[in-house]
Amino acid sequence: MLKGRTLGMGELEAVENRASKLAPFATGAIAAQEAHGDVVLLTADLGKYTDTYPFRDRFPDRFYNVGMAEQALVMVAAGLARTGLSAYCTTYGAFATRRAHDFLAIACAHGGASVKMFAGNPGLTTGYGGTHQAIEDLALMRAVPDMTVIDPCDATEMQQIAEQAREMEGTVYCRLLRGNVPVVFDPATHRFELGKAKRIGSGTDIGFISTGFMTERCLDASAGLAELGIKASVLHCATIKPFDTEAVAAFAASVDKVVTAENHVLVGGLASLVLDALYANGVMKPLLKIGIPDRFIECGSIPYLQTRYGLTAARVREQVAQWLGAGAQAAE
């Protein structure tokens, strides 16, 4: 185990029989500091649960815990950024986007401060209910002018984004995949590019447009749909803002039907962005939206919640098959 690392609430669990990497955010942040020497890491008393302890143990004089005070976390980070440092922050997404929204907007994004917020517990990755589930964070952050918003797929992207974040202009909000994170993309060949979507596969019956860890679920669902004779491909959109509108429109034009998939409410997130992109480019295709309904979600185990709200690969496959009229086959 990486030194200083402790398992805890909100970790991804579906890593059995799959390659995975522990604490990719910490690994990337350490690499950024080793390469450039200007990174400071701050947390609001959630260092244990946001994979910051490996960085703290390596660079104790560059680590700050401000306590349970998210507004103070952001303001201190903004002040440090004004001195020329690259300020990395961690807390839970629900706290960063609800409690500290004005501080991220005005103290950070308004002046282009180099504050990089890495937010844990995105969507339904915790069973602690509406207080801890950041299910509307992408909508809140993409509405802030001059804010960069990222939803990584796997450990490879999480580590690469942490390494690159200091080089991204202005304020960045990135969902944090923590703990033992699955490896979907080969780190030897995959390179995260800010603002660029990535097509995987050549199937044209169904085109999945996905973000975050839903890309992995869509790839798995595509394999299941192939058994029903349905050929699918996936367009992974790690960057929510700036959004790769041209790639989305071109991808949708190349397939018969479109399915959007996101670990987020269906209000103001990926589905809304895709619809805007298709309308602006005159691309009209049948579209199925998969995501979290517009309400607060109850407490429960992560597998239960992700199954109930259709975010697992099996449920994605079922929903698409039923939409296409192949539901009976999918249930076999």
C-alpha cells in the first residue's frame, strides 16, 4: 500500500478481476511537485478520505489542513495561488460545490486563480445520502464562467490529470476517483487531452456518449449488446468544460441512435451538453438519457444504489436493449 494511504468511505468497489491502481491522484500530485516544485496541497479535514496523505508524507511543508471549513479552504488556496503557487485542494464534491460555490466563483474563477479543486464522492459513489452525494456538481461548476470542469474515467486519467492540472489555465474543478481505482485505459498509450473527446470502437447501431466512470460501464455494456447483434461504439468525454462539441456532433452523425450516460442528475450535465451540441450542428438522432433522476437519493450500499438508478454495466445494457425492443433477449 502507498505510504500514508488509508482505505475509507467513498471508494470505488467494482475492481475485482480488473487491473487497478491505488491512490492515482496522490501519485499524480507528487509527480507534479517533483517536476515543478510549486504545488501546495490543501484539504478541509478530509485528507484521509481524499488520498492526500502520500503527498503529505512526502512533502510535509507543502501540505495544509484548514479544518472543516470549505470556504476557508478555497480562500486560503486562492491566496496561495496569488503568490505564484499551484494550489491543489481536496474535499467532497457536495461540500465544494454547495458550501463554497461563491468562493470558487469569485475568489478563484473570476480572477483566474490557479486553484485546482479535486472533489471526492462524485455522483453515486457513497451511500451516505443526499448530504454527501455530489450528484449535481457538474451542473453547478459548468455554470461558473471561466471554470474548467473534468470528470475522469479511471486511474490512468486521474493520475494524468493530477500531473497536468497545474499547467491548466485558471481554476479547475475535477471529480476525484479515490482509493483502488480501475485501470480502463493503458497508461502506455492513453494520454488525457483537455477538451478532447475520445472515440472507442467502430459500431454504428448505438453510439454511447459518456463521461466519468460511466465510460467503463458503457464499454462493458457494448460487449453485452454485441451478443445480441447490436454493434456499439463509445465516445468518452472526460472534459465537461470546454466541451468537445465538434467531436460529439460528428460521432452522433456516424451512428443510428445515441445514448448518453453520466453519473450525475439528468439536469445540466452531459445529456444537456450533448443536446445543445447536436441542435447547434443540426444533427437529429433518437436519444436515450441514462443518469440520476432529478431528486435527492436515499442512503444505501453503493452497488444497490448504482443498480437501482441504472448506472451498472448490466443495467445500461438492459436499458438500451429495452429501448431497442430487445429487452427479452437482454434479460435472458
